[in-house]
Amino acid sequence: MGYYIFKIGMTTCLVILISEVAKRSSLVGAILASVPLISILAILWLYIETRDVDKISSLSSNVFWLVLPSLIFFIALPFLLKNDIHFYLSILISTLMTVAGYGLMIRLITQLGLKF
């Protein structure tokens, strides 16, 4: 149980750190947010718990393919905000567009015969 609390605490601290840094410098916050910290932590936790490098390799490959549609969010959100769409509506629309992008990417990967 202590290990799970540690994992939650570590991950939570990183998110809070990034948001606090972003208040002072959007560039430094963006650099920290763009580093795949959550993916690195997930890979680290998976390795510590399983020592299964095949699972880690699979996770890493899957993250690569799914990062591509996640970029939709970071294109759509500033576009919507700059066009005076309310913040929460912009977040919602950007998220829905990203979910649709994930669906399309998963369909494309499946049709290409790649495995998740």
C-alpha cells in the first residue's frame, strides 16, 4: 500500500510542479510538460513491478503512435481560444477532437496490421 501512495504522491507532485512553474514561465512549464514525464514514470513503475522488457517495449511503441493524435489538442486549443471560444468549451472541443483522433489512429494502426 505504501508503494502505491508513493507512486500517487510522486506523480501528483510532478503535475503540481509543472503548473506552478508555468505560472512563472510558460516556456519552462511547456518544456517540463512536453517531456514525457508521465510515460517515463509509467515505464519505470512497470519495470519495477514486472521487470518485463517486452511489456515496456510494447508500452513505449504504443505511446509513440498515440502521441501523434494527442497533438490535435495542442493545435485546436490555442486556435479556439484565440477565436474567443470560452475556455471550458475550448477544452471540451479540443478534448473531443483528440478522442476522435485517437479513434482514427487506432483504426489506422489496426488496418495496417500493427498490434497494440
